[in-house]
Amino acid sequence: MTVVERMVESAVEQVKALESLDFDLIKISLKAFDVLTTIEAYTQIAAKVPYPLHIGITESGTPRTGSIRSAVGIGTLLYMGIGDTIRVSLTSSPAKRSLPVMKSSRA
């Protein structure tokens, strides 16, 4: 079983557990460090569940490389119509943190 398959299987199991307790306000996050793994995991889970997806690339990197990795991963998913909320996670000292801002062109 691949990493993506394990991520999706684990998420589906957690959803079933929550549903069995009558929870239905669920938001799913399958973020990974690797952009391609993240994209594939979200593509698979989107086909399996009706819940909103919180997308991002885990610890994407320093502001420069992390912004690029996040833009590619998040941008690809949004282009595919996947994702309801986003988070950009960058690694740097708190004094040097700046958050790149992405605007949605969707109406």
C-alpha cells in the first residue's frame, strides 16, 4: 500500500468513526510535505467523501521555497476544483515571517 493509499484509508476510517457518533460537521486535511503526494491524496479523498477539504503543503519550507511549493500544490488542487479552505505553512524565525497572500478569482 502506498503512502497516498494509507493517508486516504486512514482519513476514511476517521470519517466513519465520526459519522458513527453522529458528527457531520467534518473538515478533512491530508497535507503532506511532498507536493505530488498531497495532490494525489486530495484527488482520491475528494472522490470518496462529501466533506470540505482543508488543503496545504505541510512545512512547505522557507518563505521563498515554501511559497513556491505551496503555490504549486494549492494552485493545482484549486485548479482541479478541490479544496475549501487553505493554509500556507512556512518555516522561518517569527521575526522574519511574512505570509504570501493568494486571491481567488472564483465568484
